[in-house]
Amino acid sequence: MAPLKLIYALKKGITMKVTGLLLSLFLVVGFLQNCGDDSSSREAPTTGQPTVIAMTDFSGAMLFFNRHTDTVSSYTCNSCHSLTDPDPDSMHRPGNPVGNAFNRASFKNGDFTSLIQAVNSCREEWMTAPQWSENDPVWKELESFLQEQAEDQGSQTISYSIKTTTPTIVDGDMDAGREFFNSSCSICHGTNGVNGFAPSIAGSSLTPQQIYTKIRTSGQEDIDIYPGLTGGRMPFYSEERITDTQIMDVITFVKNAEAMETVIVDSKDLSLAGAQTNCGSTSSKIGQTLSFSTLSHRVSGIARIVDDCTIQLEDFNFDGGGVDIRVYTGSISSSSGRFEESSNPSISVNLLNQEFVNGNATVRLPAGVNINDIDALSIWCVPFGISFGHGGFN
Ligand code: HEC
Ligand code: HEC
């Protein structure tokens, strides 16, 4: 069979048999659009009975093109890599193509000599997912898919150069910038820089210098194999993937593109539809407060338990940025101080594009959630599984 053609047919949602597994439409519906609900790509809309598909039911192709069930990250391998260059869908991804990776003798500028190490490092560093072992059947699926892709594709290794110096930034070409943006950055940031699963950046208030640095050196700072990174979950673009001239065009576009409107909120009910009302005042937790830490997007303020089903946010600040941002319930790890979400954590609507400046808001608990079970709250970025700020009640 012609694997590539088949895969792109699959991305369009055609039901086919691949390597003995029946894969149907529901496996691909969430492709790159899953900013909201973090289980959307694994649910079968046809049955009316959402079923989470276990990892072993995915074929290797699905592991490349879809989100993995063992992480809350929105990334797929295909967010950052195509199989061939140019990619048949004419997008230009930040990472190099990996269609012949199976044949390569070394990876990541020579730091790794086995494919699984390279893939595990991407899973861990970019997708916040645990490492696979050599014998993991899920890895075996992906490996045989990559092996299939590599047939007749040669074995040349690739390299990447992370540029840590900044040139003088001059105005670029708006149209060229839009074109590059919408064939690359849009994979995550959405067409014209709005409504993607990554933050809306049209009309960004960042300086051209900051945007340049973001594109060239984004990624966690402490990873040896990528020297010079300056933080973030977005992957850097190496010199092999974007030129300085193209970056300047893109910056000109981003700065001038039309921004999304942010609504400043003073007081608001942020409860989910169908939340509890008119509950009693019997809980011993009534009166407890917490103070949100400030981790990102200017989150701060306090939360107060006012009755058996209502939490009040006071002096609350949040810049309205992010993707899908919810008030989450959970607990604070006593060892790491990190927020750990509870099993059914979301208690609010999406706070995206609602800016709070010393504001107040009400969150009434959804049916079935008991105030006595809530130890801590976080302002939580759902697709990336990160806390923008959290605190524990006392
Ligand atoms: C958020 C972006 C991102 C995601 C998601 C991601 N990678 Fe990567 N990957 C990179 C970057 C950046 C590099 C290093 C630069 C390069 O090779 O272009 C890399 C390098 C690699 C390499 C080494 C290439 C070489 O020969 O040096 C392989 C193989 C690879 N990735 C496979 C995968 C697979 C398979 C997945 C899915 C499980 C995946 N990656 C997910 C960003 C990502
Ligand atoms: C593979 C997904 C992906 C691609 C492709 C991507 N980004 Fe990002 N970008 C992100 C994510 C996720 C964030 C938020 C987390 C972070 O700051 O690292 C982000 C953040 C940013 C920010 C900072 C936003 C802020 O307000 O702090 C800028 C600017 C940005 N990206 C620009 C770009 C540009 C320009 C391109 C194309 C050249 C691009 N990105 C391509 C995923 C991506």
C-alpha cells in the first residue's frame, strides 16, 4: 500500500483498515482543533456514548497524528513534524521532517543514537508525557509506522541550529508574513493568530525583540540537548526552519494583525450551566479563604467559601490570556507545592478573553461536587495542563 496517501486520506476522515486495526472517523475528528475539551479527540460522536479509546487501540499512524491519552498536552507529533518536506498538507512545521527518522544513525545533533530516545525526549519535553520503554506495545506501533514511512526515503541525518543572538529587527513584508504565519504558526495559534489551541497572538503587545526571541529560543530552559532556550512550551524554530527575513515578515504581521477583543470584568457569575443554587450553610469550611499564587497571566487574588455551594473570587486579577482557562479543584502536593487536579476538576466556564482587574466573581459548584472535598483551587490552562496560579484553603 502507499502509506502516505492512506494517512492523508485518514486525516480527511475516511474509514479504512490499517495494519489490521479498524480505525474510524472518531479517531481523527479532534485533529488540531482540540483546544477546548481535552478528551474530544478520543470520543466517538457516532455512538452518543463517549468512550475513551485505550492507547493500544491506536495504530502507529494515529499515534503520530493524534493526541496521546497519557497526557493532557494538546500536541501531536504532527504539530511539530511532518513526514516529508514539503508536507502534503503544505504546512511548514517547526521541527524537521521525521519520515526517514527510522533510517537515521543519530538524532538531535548527535546526542542520541536510538530513535526511541529521540522520541521519548520529545514526549517528555514537549508533550509532558512519560517515557516509553523499548517493549511498550504502544511504542512498537509508532515504531513500525515510522519504519513503514522510511522505506525508500534514504538515511541522511538532519541537524538544527538554535540561534541565540538577535539581529537588528527591521519592518518586514506584511503579506509575506501573513503567508508564512498561516502556513506554519497557525498550526497552533489559529489562522491569522486567533482561536488556535495556543494563545491568540494577533496584535500582540510583545515587542518585536520579544517575538523574535520567542520564535528562536522557546522551550524549557534546562534541557541539555537544546542549549540556549529561554522558556515556554512552544517549540523553537531553528535556522534550518525559518530565516531571519521570514521572522521579520512574521513579526510585522503579528504586530499588525487584528486582535481579539478582551472584555474587562468587574463582577460575574462564572458557574457552569446547571450548577447548584440555593444550597445551605452547614459546611465547616464556610469562611475559609485561599490566596492565588502568581505563576502566569497576572493571576492573583483570593477565593472565599461563602456557603455550601458557592465560592467567591475577590480582588481577582487575570489578564484574559491563554487558551481554555478554568477554575479547577484539586489539592496542593505537600512535597512539590504543585497543584494536582481532582478527578472531575472543572467548576467554571472558560475565562479566556475575560480580563479581571481587582474584580469579583462567583463560582457555584456543579451538581455532585461537595464543598467539603475541595482543598485547593487553580486557574488552570486545560490543554497544556499548567496552573496559572493556585492556593489551598485554610
Ligand atoms: C512541540 C513540538 C514537538 C513535538 C510535539 C514533537 N517533537 Fe520531535 N522534535 C521537536 C524539535 C524542536 C526537535 C529538534 C529539532 C529538529 O529536529 O527539528 C525534534 C526532534 C525529533 C526527532 C529527532 C530528529 C533528528 O533526526 O535529529 C525525532 C525522531 C522526533 N522529534 C520525533 C517526534 C515524535 C515521533 C513525536 C511524537 C511522539 C514528536 N517528535 C513530538 C519538536 C517536537
Ligand atoms: C507547535 C505549536 C506552535 C507553533 C507552530 C507556534 N507556536 Fe507560538 N506558542 C505556542 C504555545 C503553546 C505558546 C504558549 C506557551 C509558550 O509561551 O511557550 C506559544 C506562545 C507564543 C508567543 C508568546 C505569546 C504570549 O503572549 O506570551 C508568541 C509571540 C508566539 N508563540 C509566536 C509564534 C509565531 C510567530 C509562530 C510561527 C513562526 C509560532 N508562535 C508558532 C505554540 C506554537
